[in-house]
Amino acid sequence: MAIYTKKGDKGETGLFGGSRIAKNSLKVNCYGTLDEANASLGIAYSLVKSEELKHIIRTIQQQLFIVGAELASDDQGKNLLEEKVNKENVAWFEQIIDQYEQKLGPIHEFIIPGETTASACLHLSRSMIRRAERLIVKLNGHSSVRSELIQYVNRLSDVLFMLARAEVYFHLLEEVKSKVAEKIKETKSTPAVLTLELACQMAKAAEEKAAAIGIPIVFSVADSGGNTILIHRMEEALLASLDISPNKAYTAVALKMATHELVPLIQPGGELYGVQLSNQNKIVTFGGGYPLKIGQQVVGGIGVSGGSVEEDMTIAVEALKVFNQGE
């Protein structure tokens, strides 16, 4: 079928049945407005996630072609139409309205469109259908329009109002489900407490990395109160590291940050200038200490000492991977 025929170049269009009328006639405005509403429903259909709503919207779109065809027919064409909307279609609308009204409950104030893009498109479609209804009622004053068609269009705007409400409801429902699932996943994937067994696993990972790069280290773990629960010393590790390593773990817990992040903060004029002189000189301000977090909660800290700052940090990261492996 050709997209352009040139028959409408003079401002007229053909009706089903053979007659021609002006493109700005009331009749054309009626089915043209329904076409606008159908396009808007197409946007809503593409945005809606609920399969239940998508099925209803798609069915309405198909029915609007039937309504549009009747409005785009002259008297002869109307007699040739195989399908027309009827009371069964109106009853289906009423069933949908009753179903969602029972699920969503009554409303006591005006609804401002825009809670979701899809619901806003449904409200836009509803307003277009209302405009089409006004035009069709006006058309009925000039030429007869079946009462079932007028009733169908009237009830359709009510259906779209309920579908817009339902779209917001389903959207919020999915958001809640997603957040609950996220919380469950977070609970399952992160350790409930900092156990000695977990501390030993982290120490093993740190030792393996340290051995791989040839650096003997001391690895320490502190609990949420800054108390040392494990000190793991490799052979030939520096004696000084027996003091530095647990202090790095303590610092990470006490200040809730990695120790290398303190460097700019302790400079003159910095927010934590002088903090290294507090806490009985246990604060370490160079890399190798990291807090252990579950969500935003600090449940402990680790400290690595024995190599350069970069080497200590690299080794500590391997231990962090063990702690976070379930995430």
C-alpha cells in the first residue's frame, strides 16, 4: 500500500465508503484525536513493566483502530464494517475499573501526573480521550453516532485513569521488592561478625601475597573496638612491624578510614592536624591499614607492616578481598 496518494493535497481526505470531506472537519478531528491517544498509549506500553497492564493497553490500542474506523466511515462504509465496539467492551472496561479500585482503594485528592513516566503517558492519553469524547458528542449533534461508541469512549478515560494509578502502584511494589532483595543479598553476602576464623583466612591471603613479592610482614586484625584479635608474623619480619601493624589496624578502626587517607589531613591546617600525637601515639598516618566494613558499619580493621607503603597496601588489599569475597 502506497504511503502517499496525492489525493489529499487539496485538503480533503477519503472516508471508508467512498465520500470525501475536508481534513479540518469535525469528523476527522474526532478520529484524529483518537489516533493521537493511541500513539501516546504506545509510549506508555513501551515503558510499563507490568505484563498485566501491557496486555490491557495493547488490547485498548487495537480497539481504538476499530473505533477510529467507524468514525472514519460514511453511512455506506459503516454498513460494511465487520467489527464495532459494543456493550461487551464497555463491560470489560467496568470490570477493569472495579478490579483496580478494589486493589488500590479510593482516592481523596487530585492526582498530579508524573510519579512515573509511564503513568504520566497514561494520564496524557486519558486527557486526549476526553478531548475526543467532547468532539464525538459534538459530532453526534450533527450526524448520528452510535450510543455504544460514545459510551465506550467515555468509559475508556476512566479505565486509563485507573491504569495510571495501577502503574504507580506496580512501580512502587517493584521498588520495594528490589530493596528487600538487595537487603537480603547484602545480609547473605557479607559476614555477620568478624570471627577469628575469618581473621585467619585474611592472614593467610596476606602471607601468600607477601611471599609472592618477597616481603616478610606482620599482619594484624582489630575488632570494632580497636582491640587486637590476631597478630600474624612471618619469619624475618621486622621487629618494629610487631608494633606498627596492630597500630595500623587500630587507626583504621578509630578513625574509620584507611591510614593512607590521613596523609593530607594531618598536615598543618588540615582537619586532623596533630591527631598522630593522640591515642597514646597509636595513630599511624601512612598506608597499610584499612577498616573492615559491612555496609557503612565499621566492624574491624587490618594492618600490614614490613615493606614499603605501596607494598603494605598491596598486601592488605588481598586480605580485604577475602573479607569482601561474598559481596
